[in-house]
Amino acid sequence: MARGYPAGCRPSEERNTMQNNTYNGSNPVRVAMDAMGGDHGPVETVKGAILAAKATNAEIILVGDQEQIEQELNNHDISDIKINVVPSEGKIGDDEHPLQAMRTKPKSSVLVATKLVKSGDADVIVSMGSTGGSMASAVLTLGLFEGLERPCLGGPFLGLAPNTVLVDIGSNIDCRPGLLLNFASLGSTWARTYMGIEDPRVALLSVGSESAKGNKQVQESYQVFEDSNMNFVGNVEGMDFFTQKAEVIICDGFVGNILIKFTEGLGAAFAAYSKKRLASLLDENSLGKFAAELVQLTNRTRTNGGPLFGVNGPVILGHGSSKSDEILAAISTSVRYVELGMVDIMRADLASMNAKSESGASR
């Protein structure tokens, strides 16, 4: 293990072989971990990174306060795993304006980690920190796909529906129909390539299945989606997440974020209620396992870490409350995301869809 890099805070020069942020596949995936991000960094981020290094053979680059990180590393067995430390100064908090924080904290952990991806010294960044700060760092450092106005967050969000992708889960409060269509393209590519679903069905989340149902945004989007070459199956309602009517469900980030946090809170509340009601029927060990299973079915522990779709580099973001197991899951997601070349595939698919839309509109 190496602790601290030479001038420029960069890993060994012989590993800097990536061109245009494309993973070459011949070395372990290099994960730049924002060690200071989240509610429990660096304690849980370091622990989760160590678990991931052992489980995935990835090279973990912990970015953050070097002294704090090394104190945590000393509490673990890190022999025979690839872990390096890149020092940074400060972090961007949830209560800070992302752009202002980037100007006043140019050496913050998330910004330094993102720049490692830009320079080709890391293959992907993973952060449990401020979503706004992480997104701003990614967009301004890595840039967006050509023709895309904004990035979006997506991925499976519910253990009870592991093959259902929700986009957007919190990055865009207001969206025009064309932007939602772009999000659908990105989500479809994820479902097809990452999840192995051959021809994913796309639906809009609404208050009814009929085309006339929903607010103005949903109604206008319905027509745009229907005119596209998507495998569009219409509107779905909240209950349809459990019926597999569609593999890719599209909504704006306002609705998506409320939905994802509601299901997580409901799972935790139901688990607590069940433990109380079943205490006389099950022993403590069985009761604990049952409660844990309920929570897992309503959150993203196994798939924690939503990709930031639409930026020119792999970025995986997770919940600020994430503990080590969830960080392990997020890093595991990031490794496969890189190995599959998801960024290049998504960029090509989006460009192809937009080209076909422009061609059709000109006729």
C-alpha cells in the first residue's frame, strides 16, 4: 500500500494510460473514493473501500484528509490489497451552494477525486457526499454528452423490484419533455447493457395509465415519447413498480427523490413495527434477520450507488447515510460500470437517438 502521492497528487505514472477517459481493460479498475463524503466519512468510507478492494480486486484511491484516513487504515488489515491515499483539503457540505463551494474549496475531496478521472489517473469516482457538489464537480470537470442539457441519476432503487430502473432520482427538479426523453435513452442503455435486459420497456410515471392522465409535463412528454423509437409502453402508476410493466420508469427528480426516500423510510418503519409485534413469536436472532430483510427489500443496499448519467466520465453517487456495506455495493457497481464501458455506450446510443429524432423531424 502507498500513502500519499508525489507532486500533483497522482498515482504512478506508468498506470496513466487511459485516453479520453476510456478504460483499457488490462489493469484493475482504479476507483477514486471521496473518503470525506457522507455522514460517516472517513470511518465508513475507508471500511467500505477496504471491503471493496478485497471483493473486487480494484485499486482504491482514497481522497481526503490524509491523517484521518491513515488513522482509519491502521484499524484494518490492508495487506495484499491495492489502496492509495491522495490528500485533499476540506469537503463540500450539503448546506453549501455547490458552485460557490467549488470556488472557495478548490482542493475539496470530491473535486480532487473528479480531477483524477479527468486526468486519467482514476477510472471512476465514487462519492457519498453532497449530491449537488458531486454533480457540479462532475459536470464542470468532465463535461456533458453532446446535446445533453443536464445529467441525471438513475438505477434500480427497490429490492422488491430489482429489474426496474428509475430515472431521475433526484438531480433535476423540473424537466422538459425532450430532456426526459434523453433520460429515457440513458436509462434504457443502462438496463440493456448493465442489467442484461434485451429490449427494456420504457414508461412515464403518472397518476393513471391513460395518456390524458398526469400534469402538463407528463402529458406533453407522453406525445414526445410516443413519437420516438423507444419501446414506450405508456404511463405507469406507483403500484406498477411491483408488477414489472416496465423496466425503465421515467420521472423528474422531484418525484423520484420523494419516492425513493419514502420507500426507504417505509421499510425501516415497517421493520421496527414488525420487530415489536413479532417479539413474542421469534427469537432475537431470527427477528433481527427478518427486520434486516424487510429493510433490504425497500432500499438499494445491494445496488447502492446511482450512476450520474450523461457526463463524460464514470461517476457513481450514493446516499450520505451509507455505511460500509452500502459503500462496498457502490464501489462494486462502479467497477462493473467501468468494465462494461457504459459511458461510451450511453453516449453513442444517445447520439444515435437524437440523430434519428432530428432526421424524422426534418421530413
